Amino acid sequence: MTIAIPAQEVDLSSPVDDRFGRAVWFHVIDTETGERHVHENTKNLHAVQGAGVQAAQAVIDLGVEAVVTGHCGPKAFAVLKAADVDVYVGARGTVEDAIEAFAAGTLEEAKEANREGHWV
């Protein structure tokens, strides 16, 4: 499965970014092969509005099947679910911690957004 994790930096020891839409980077990981690519999210980082929706579309365009994040707002959640991308919330610690939590099945698949819109 291919997952995307929002992060503050480019290495595996980077903290997971709590703010999906305004994360600086997205780590895209193939959980079967371990292959990892890192993609910038700078255009959405400073967006006046629509950061979550644009970030959701960006990870959809990368072909991910799931997003592993700390939090996800309602508009980003709706875009992801419309594209059949699963959302797992509650990721904490580093990107490596989030990968391990996902693999261990300890993250909860979200049934709805867990943050209100315009969370700063």
C-alpha cells in the first residue's frame, strides 16, 4: 500500500506535521517495498485558504492509497474520501514512528475529519 505522511523535514526522523494541509513535506512510502519519496508542499504551506484541499489533491495525484496524519480537516477529508483514499489519524512522533504504527495497525481509520476547518 502506498501511504503519505505529512512531515516537517525530509528524513525519517522528522516530526510528523500535525497540520496535513500546511505540512512542509509529504513522505510517500510503499509499505510493501519500503521505497520512499519526499515531495514538497510549499505552495500550500502559505496559502491564504484552500491549503487542505490542495494538499489532498497533491497526494491523490501522487497515487497514494492512504494518508497517515495527526489531524485532517473537513475539506481535505472530503477530497481524500471522494478519491477513495483512506485517512488514518493520531500519528505522533517521527515519520518512522508513524510508519511503524501504521504497519502495526495501531492507528485508527478516520470516519470523519478530526479538526475543524481553518485550523492554524
